[in-house]
Amino acid sequence: MTHLSVVLLTTALVVVFALLAAAAAGTLARLDGATYPTALMRAATAFAAVLTLAAAVTGALAQFLP
């Protein structure tokens, strides 16, 4: 497997996890009684938080790669 394919598959997996977290956050916010725009904002915040966390972890782990 080439280095590019590993990077692309990992990126796709992170985006899928971010979408799942956003969907869960939006659904839970809506079930809690939030309006649709508020639930959408919470979902967007969760999506951005997961991507930010993945970028931070990648930056921290990149120090240990040759």
C-alpha cells in the first residue's frame, strides 16, 4: 500500500467519524428541544471539534515519524 493511499483512507475515516459525531450532536440537541438552527450549529461545532482534534493529534504524532 502506498503512502498516498494510507493518507487518503485515514482522511476519509476521520471525516466519516466527524460526520457521525455531528449527526449525533445535532440529533441529541434536537431531542433536547433545541430549534433546528441551534441543532445545526451544535452539529457544526461538533464536526469542527473532531477535525481540530484529529489535526492536533496528527501534529503531535508527526514528531515521532521518521
